[in-house]
Amino acid sequence: METRNQGSAGQARKLNTHMLGKLLVIAVMMFGFGYALVPVYKKICEITGINVLSTKDVKLDGVANTQVDKTRTITIEFDANSQGPWRFRPTVSSMQVHPGEMAQVVYEVVNTQPRSIDAQAIPSYAPQQAAAHFKKMECFCFQQQTLGPNQAKQMPVVFYIDPALPKDVKTITLSYTFFEVGGTGGKAG
């Protein structure tokens, strides 16, 4: 009888070891999936043109177009959405630019909390096809912003509209969503 119990215990131990191996493989695969998720998400966003956060907008493909198309005028509308304890808005609601012409708009943010906050801005464009033609040279969205307790900050966006923008696009809306990074773990001021 004891031999039978030892055989069952040995078989159970073998099954447990096999199960442990499977669980370890699953844990490693889950870690790998989580590790690969960020670059895969960035690549999908880059391909689809949604929430592009890269600084590739700073680099020019070849030489910047110095020719301004004075025959066309594009209306750029500015919008601000915030997800956090601050006031966030553009200093102007719209402006008119010629394709190829450098322009600048300033966004203002005021931290209304008595603590420091790290935040990030995510741009979006309407119509979506305009995203490929809206070239930002300088933008606060390229990196996280740290706002001190009750700090007000003016943040510029320097851009131009690529003259290759389809002729039927007369208005582009640039919208930023500004949200806190890292939860509510800001430092007390």
C-alpha cells in the first residue's frame, strides 16, 4: 500500500512540476507582452496618425519649404481639454495662415494645486488627414511638463502647414488633451 502512495506522490510531484513550468512560461509571456505593448502601441499610433507623440515632427524630410503659398489661406482653430487640477487654454481661439508660413500659438496652463504636478499633452487633429501636413517645429507636447504649486506657464507651439495639404481642406482644428502623468503622487510644495 505504501508503494502505491509513494507512486501517487511521485506522480503528483511530477504533475506539479509540469504545472509550475507551464505557469512560468505563461508569466514570462505576459511580461514580454507587457514590455512590447508600448512600442507596439506607438507604432500603431504612428501608422494610423492617432495621438502621435514622437519628436519626428521636429525633423524635416529634406529641406523645409521656404515657399509660402499666398493663394491659399487655412484657418487653424485651437482647442484645449484638460484631465487634471489645472486651467488649460490657448491664448487665441483661431488664426489664419498660408501653407508654408511659420506661425506660433501659445497655450496657457495654471496649476491650481498646492503641489507639483507632472503632465503631458496629447495632440489631435481634425480632419484626420491634416495630421500628416501639420508640421510642429517646437511644441510643449514633445515632453512632459512639470508645474510647480500654483504655477502659471505659457507654452508655445511653432508650426507650419505643408503646402501639399489637399486643396479642399480650409480649416484645421488642433486640439490638445492635457493630463496628469503618474497619478496624484506629486510633491508637496
